[in-house]
Amino acid sequence: MSTREWLRRLVAFDTTSRNSNLALIETVRDALAAQGVTSELSYAPEGGKANLFATLPAHDGATQGGIVLSGHTDVVPVDGQDWGSDPFSLTEKDGRLYGRGTADMKGFIAASLALVPHFLSLKRTKPLHLAFSYDEEVGCLGAPVMLAALKQRGVRPEGCVVGEPTGMRVVVAHKGMNLYRCRVHGKAAHSSLTTRGCNAIEHAARLICHLRDLADQFKSQGPYDECYDVPFTTLSTNLVSGGIAVNTIPDACEFSYEFRNLPGMSPDGIQRRVEAYIQTELLPRMRRDHDAARVEIEAMPVAVLALEASEREAITRLVRALTGDKGTSKVSYGTEGGQFQNAGIPAVVCGPGHIEQAHRADEYIDIAQLTACEDFLRKLAGSMVD
């Protein structure tokens, strides 16, 4: 089956993160099994979703070492987007293939699967592994489950290529993402009796302004890495809700904030600064109005770890040699690369398509990008042949 045929098949599965990906995973598992390749599935704790990890052994049967080709199977919603074609039906126009997930990142998965017969035909000295995950788009939730299963089975790959859309450039670093939900609890009262209440919205606003002050500090004082489009750690409040009526002092306000840290900056250290402000300044002020006032912080289940690949690692040098890309590319969006690196598997990001086309209406991938990806994957497998 060609890359285009595989992509048509993959796009037809609505694997929006809120849905199950099992139909897609089982289709891939069965297709690999028909070629003599065994897949291991690791399931989400709540069921309904799974990762797939398959090993194409070396010619001598070896399964240790080798390189992982990593991709996520989930996609973002199409709700409210004005598409010119069915987002779950591959459509070709002017050298482009349109459909949800074509760029992010079913194109890479399709190319990897289409080349399995070629990979198997080579007398490789090392194995190739396919790693297809669930729920990357909602916080890289599937990859840790898969990596834990690999560790338990004693599988130790030497490197990983994460095929997120980079235009086939080599991305060696990205920021981490950390998401928190904050609930501020005050005391309700009639708005004509402000001294009898504790206004949760107003005190939440003080904390939100403090978060903005931290963000401004990162912007003005760094640390910086000019290889990023936004060269410093960012912090923002993106959702707020609170209050029940215009004439009632609100007793509760909830908001969510995130920060995207440069590699080398401790996420825990940033969060400790937030919590120190709450304990030393915000809560004492709130409790002058209401002695039972409190603030709750909940870390959301997000596992987007920062990635910073070493130029000395074999996988970095290999992918640079195969692509000819000697530039230093770093991105602000997250991938599963940080998870692989944290598990002791050096990783780089390199895949077909462009991030600018992802997540939007009429998402597409240039056919030329898929061709370039196929060429790269052939060279990658060929590098394992003596």
C-alpha cells in the first residue's frame, strides 16, 4: 500500500482526542501482522485507547537498540471550522492532500507504514521500531504509558525520530508545557454589603496579575535562547470563570494558566514562585475579609517535557547527515520527544508538512513533503545496512 493510500485510510478514522483510536490502531496492527510483524499494544488506564509499538528486527533477529519512528494517532477537533472539503476524507488539489491530520501527523505515520515492506527487505544490522501513541494533542498522555511498557519489557532503543511537521528540518529542542487549574474560594454576600464578603474574582485577579508580572520578568530578564521564535519562557492565563449574578459578591473563581519553559528552566521552580506569592501575600490579604478563604492549585495531566537534543548524540548526527540540515531549529510547540529523552532514548524531531498548516481548517500536506519524507526514511533504514 502506498503512502497516499495509507494516508487516505488513516485520515478516514476520526481520531479526535475525545474519541477512541482503537479502530485505527487495530487496522495498523493487523496490516503489520500480515507482514509478519508483531505489535505490542499498551492501553489507556480508562480503556478505549491504545498505543502501538512494533519492532522490525535486524536480519539476525536482534530487537535491542535501533531507531524508533514515533507518531501520534490523535488529531484536534474540526468543530466550528469552515472546511472546503470533508475533513475525514483525503482530498487532492494543486499538489496538496487535504484532511484532518494530514500534516499533524498522519502523513509521517503513512509514510512509515508504506515503507515497511522495504524496511523488511533490507539486511539491516539494527532493528527499526514503530511507535504510534494516543492523546498527544491533549498533553502527551499516551507516550508515558508506552514508555513504561517498554521499560517493563526491557526494550532499549538507541534513538528516536519524532515525525511532527517540521518541513523535514531537524528540530533539536522545544519548550515544555505545564498547565494548572486554580480555584479561589472567598465568601458570598449581597453586593451592597461588600465588607461582609470576600470577592473571589477580585483576589483571583490579583493572582492573575502576579502571573503576568512573572511573564513580564521572563520577557525582560530571560534567560533567553534566540533560536526560538519566542526566545524566553512564557506564562499566560487563558480561561477564567466566576460569579453567579451582577449583584452578588462571588464566593468562587476558577482560572487556568500555563507556562512553556525553556529547556533547563525548572517547571517546579516556576510553580514554587507562584505558590510562594499565594502563601505570603494573597492568602493573608484574603483572610482579612474571610478567615476560611483558600486557594487550590491543581496540576493538570499534561506531560509535555522540554526537549534539548545533544549534537553529540548519534541520532542527531545521523538525521543531520541524512537531511543535510545543519541549522539550529528550536520550536515553542511541544512533542513527545521530551518523553523519549527523559526515558533515556535520545530524540530529534523531523517530519513532513508544516506546523502552520496543523490544527486549522483545510489542513493539508504537500505531496512533495511526503516524497521527501519517504526519501529520508529509505536513507535512514539504509544507514543500518552494512
